Amino acid sequence: MQELVAKFEHVYIDQTAVGSSLARRLRELFPDDRVSVVEAPPLAAGELSAREFSRSKRLLYVTPFKGKFFKRCPGSRPGLSCCNYFVLNWGLQCDMNCSYCYLQSFINTPMLTIYSNLDDALNELREIGEAGLKAQALRVGTGETVDSLSLDPLTLYSQTLIEFFRDYPAWTLEFKTKSNKVDQFLNSPHAGNVVVSWSVNPQHIVEREEHGTASLSERLEAAHKCVGHGYRLAFHIDPMIWHPEWRENYGALVDEIAARFTPEQLPYMSVGALRFQPEQRAMMRERFGLNSYVTQAETFSGRDGKLRYDAAVRQEMFQFVLQRFHAHNPAWRLFMCMESPETWLKVAGTSPFKQPHMHDLFDPKVVRAAEAT
Ligand code: SF4
């Protein structure tokens, strides 16, 4: 906890959030001279310089979220295959620092913001349940604009969410993280419907590109703890980053996963390759310079406007990982997130919609529509 508290230079609490349990907890954890109650954001929003973006990770701002919490996963666009689920963003910005982070493409608030009104999000979920979806297989993910767990010892939001989802056993709650912060919820009673997922990369890439994150072995160790407490697991080998020794390093990563976990423990794993918005390139270069494979990558614009490796490179990397897993056990299953149907066909020889075991990852209406064409 001390390490987390030390990360932040100052905590600003909007006066409308003062009564929240989050504000009360932060006031207990942080020394008085590092907490202020404010009537308005102390720093104005606007385009951030690279320096301001880096500093925004060290200033905490607690305020209620005034809009709708729920929106659809941004991957569900025409021409892209992606797991179709609901995203609950309870904050904006991340305390860790990956060179490729897509937050660099759009964050314009100079502080790491955590929303104090998680209760309102739960009320929206209740309404969704009352609208007839309680018995349906809804998936809710929390790691899009903030890491699901890296700040969880401060917020304890995982405990509230796990408790809430006990009443919705048909629904799935997914945490997605590059941290190893799981101890705070391990003993929470749960309905077996919580997936804790990790983005994983070889340790060489963690050190070079994923600054401030847990090491690979810390992530795998945390995953082991979760299995031991009945939580479901998922790994995302994403983003795969090309570098001269990529075969050795990704091969070793697959071997380690296959040695420590079983296909039954990891029913769904995704792979994805480096992709980022063109507008974040300048900030990435300024923040991470030449000492990064990401800033030096040769990329091409895809149909969604993002920059990616050449399709042949991506396919070679995905095929390599898939074959390496299957050399251990043909029961390992992987899906390719944010990839075109062409890539699926070349790598897996099929469309995601044609694989029966993929159906529960996709909106049934989308699956039916795809199968009808
Ligand atoms: S952990 Fe995720 S959100 Fe945080 S810096 Fe890395 S990519 Fe961005």
C-alpha cells in the first residue's frame, strides 16, 4: 500500500465526492498535506504535452462521473472481430506506463481520475437486469480507460463489484490488468462468474515497453493465486511486439504458460499484435525515445485507421504462437482480438463466427448475421 500511496504527489477530491467511501478511504490513507478538497478541477483539461501526460499519472482526482457508465466495446466495429461486451470505465488514466498505451492518443485531463460514484454504475447494471437481461450471458469488463486492478488496493472497487455480481450469476465480470494486485479480493465470496485476466508479454518486452507494471512472473504468480480461490482466468498475449528475438521470447512465454496452467484453467486466450493510433506516435517518441521497439516499429495504416505491422508479419507471429501452444496440447484455444476476418482465415483457417467454442464470446445476433452471409 505504501508503494501505491507514494506514487501520487497529491490527491484532489471534488467537493461533491467528499462523502463517498472512496474519498473517505483516500483521506485515511494519504497524509493530510497531500489531500485537498476542491470546488473545480485544479488543472484545466486540454491537449497535454508529453511532460503533462507523464505528470498526470502522479496526480489523483476523485470526482463523480456525470455521464452514462456503460458503452459497447470499441472493437465491435464493422470489419473487425472482437469479443463483444460491456465496458465499465470507473476511471481515466493509468498509474503504469506502457510505451504503446492507447491512452496517449486521447487523454486530455491532466490528472488520473477515479470516479467516486460506483453506486451509480451498479444502478445502471440493475436497470439492465430489470430490462430483461438478468438471465442472459452478459459480460462486463472494467479495464479499458484504467487498469482494472493496479489501483484496487486504494479503491477496493473489486470487492464491491464481486459482491454485486453474486446476484447476477449468469453475468460475467472481467478484470483486466498488468498488475499483481489481487490479494485484496481473493477471499471475497463470489459466484464463480469473475474472470481475472492478464495481458502478458515476455519479460524482455515487460522491461523495455511496460514500465511500472508487474513482472511476468509476478503476473503469473497472481494468476495462480486466483485459480486457487476459484476465480476464472484469461490471458491476453497482447500486444505482441516484433523484435529480433521475438521467436525465442514468445516461444518461452508460451512454454511457461503451458507448463504452469492447463487449457481447462485458461479456456480463452487472445493474441493481438501492436496497434496504435497515428496521433499518439509523436508523444510515444517524445516519451520513450529510441529505446523502444514500439517507437521504431514499421507500421501501416489499417482499415480502422490504426497503425499495425504488415499483415504477413502479424500472421506469422500469431501462427507461431498458435502452433507452439498446440505442440504442447491441441486443446489450447486462442482467439485474435481486433483482427480482420482475413487474418483469422489465414492463421486459423476459419472465421471466428464459424467456431462453435467462440460463440459465447460474441453477440449471438452478430454470430447469426455473420453465419447468414
Ligand atoms: S497497463 Fe494498460 S492502461 Fe496502463 S499504461 Fe499500460 S497499456 Fe496503458
